[in-house]
Amino acid sequence: METTTSTRKSEIRAEESYVKPARLLNLTVRFLQYKKDSDEISKRINAGGMTKKQSKESEAVKIKLKAEKNRIDTEKVRILNGLIFPAMANLTVLLEQMREHPYIREVFEDDVKELFLQVSSSKPGWTIFHRFVEACLCKRERDRQANTGDIAALASDFRAILGEYMQRAVFEMMKEMMPQKFEDLYFREQIIVDDMTRPIVWSKYFAAEANRNLEPILRPDKNGMPQGEHSRPASF
């Protein structure tokens, strides 16, 4: 029996590809449950006044919690190595290839646009990329009231460095677009560039503390390699 192969172009549907990552969400649920159970058992032990039987039961719970922590730590590494890091590597290489080669950009442009600008079902009015950027740079949801612990946690960290990267990238993008928008060279170079430089200066200021904190980790060792558990260069 003769078979024919369809030559119809397959369609990429971001709305069908964007599904909730059940495995990752399950891991976060397990981490939160572990945190809750650990805090409860610590509070119970620190309160004192336990009977011998209660102390024995508490120790048994601690052993179970330690085993669960080992399991979820292992699953965390599997998810990061198997899903998160490869996805970031693939997307980064694709975008760089699109920037370097006009034909590759032509081939993938509409697909990447749909990838980033797909409207979020859980946050109406937001695109996936909007959610991604805010989650990257902001430690808490918008309009959430701050408490003392939150304020302390909002001190400069690596997110401030990401913010500086983004400000510089936006600056370069707008510089490329300016000749199409404004004919006056003086206006472009003296007014607009000066205005756009200010956010870079401020973002660099806020990132300075984070850069100082990362400096011992990123400083090369005697072999020229950055130090620190998570600081080895990517392989691509």
C-alpha cells in the first residue's frame, strides 16, 4: 500500500505548548511543606516540656524530614540539570543565532514573537515575557505590603545586576532605532542619549553592592577559573 507524506507546514501553537510544569510545581509544593513541617517541629522542641515519648516522636519526625529533604534536593538537581538549564541554553543560542544571521532571524522571528508575547492565562493582560522579566528582577509581587523581613530581603543581590544588563540592552536597542525616528543628529546625540544614560547610571549604582558581593565568587582562581559552587562557565 502506497503511503504519502504530508508536505503541509506544521503549525507552532504557543498556547498548546505553554502548560503548567507539573513536576516543577510539585517540587515547590514539597519544599514548602518541608519548610512548614521543619518550622513546626523546631518550635515544638524549642518550647521544651516534652515527655520522653514526645521527644522520641519528635526525633523520628526529624529523621523523616531529613530524608525528605535529601529526596527533594535530589529532585531539584534533576530538574535544573534536565529542564531549566538546557532550556536557557537553547533559547540563548537561538536568539544569538538570530541576531548574527538574518536568514535565521527570518526563519524563527514569528515563532519567537509568539513565544514571548503569548498572553498569560493566569494573569490576564500580561504576556509570558512580561511575567518572566518581573519574576527575574522583582523579589515580590506588585503592591504587596512590605514588612521588616521583606525590606531586609530586598537588599541588592544578583537581580540588580540583571537590571543593569537590561538597561544597557535597552539603551543599545534604542540607539539603533533613533535614526529612524529622529533626523536631528544633535537631538539624538545630546538630548536623547543623555536622557537614556541616566537609567544606566542609576542601575549601575544599585548593582554595585551586588557586584561587590559576587566578586569573591567570580574572581578567578590560580587556574583562571571563577570560584564558587555555581560559577563555572557555561559549556556553550
